Amino acid sequence: MKTQSKIIMALAALLLIPLYFMPFWTIDMNAPQYPEGIGMHIHINDVTGHKKHDLKSINQLNHYIGMSEIHREDFPEFKIMPWIFAGMIVLGMVAAATGSVKLVITWLVLMVLIGIVGFVDFYMWGYDYGHNLNPDAAIKVPGMSYQPPLLGCQQLLNINACSWPTTGSIFIGLSFLMAGWVTWTEKFKK
């Protein structure tokens, strides 16, 4: 690989470091009882409220309709994801240091697989969370489920829930595009 490609690949790998400090996904909720909105951020190792008490408010709302509370400890993914991204940073740096286009391609394929597995896992969590309701809940709407959207917005009773990538996802996308550019220039554009 050319020196320029090695530098770009190293930067692509290092662009994953901000994931340890910022969320990569957000869920916003607006309702008449919350005109300023409430929401949560999803990090690679935690779930937090947009504001200090948002997660507590969301859990209180969920209690009334029979949804489970959201607690960091309930997600084994939060223990695994930091290690997965650490491995991707190391693999990207090794690809840059050795100049191996095959390792860059491997890195890209793994990033795609991580993304697919992540979306499937997020969907399954949302499905379980929104469909397995406590039968003794105070508010019951026959046939109603409360699965949050995977991507986009959805009306859930009087709450408009929107699920979108956020700042950390921009770094993932830039990282992926940079590694893709390295692959393109080194393998196909000769």
C-alpha cells in the first residue's frame, strides 16, 4: 500500500475511538405530557437519558403499559461491544502498519457483519421489549404492542418515538468510507 493509504487506514481505525465517549444511536420521544421531549442515548457500553432524569421517566411510563424497565445491566452487549471495537481498532492499525489490502478488506467485511448483527440484535431487543408486556399492567390496549422503531419515527399511543443514528455513527460511517477508499485505490484503481 502507498504511504497515503496507510495513513488513511490508520485514521479510519482511530475514528472508532470516539465511540467510547459518545452515543451512536438515539431514541427521541415526544408526547403532550412531555412537551420538551424525553429520550435516550445508546452507547457501546451504556444507555443514558438525553437529560438527567429521562431514563427514569421512560421507565415510569413503561411501567404503566407493562414494558420492562431499561437498565444497563440487562444488556450483555454493553460488555462485549467495547471489546469488539477495540479489536477493530487494532485490526485497522495492523492493516495500516503492514500495508495489507487483504486486512483492510477483512476489516470492511467485519464492519458490515458487526452492523448487520447490531441491527438484528437491536430489532430483537425492541421486539421483545415492546411485545412481552406484563399482563398486570395498569394500562392495557388489546392488540397493542409498543415496539420502538428500528429507524425512523412511529406513533405509540400518544408518544411519537423516533430512532436515529447520532454522532458516534458519523464516526463509524467516516471510518468505513475511508477504509473503502483505501481498498478502492489500492485494489481496483491502478
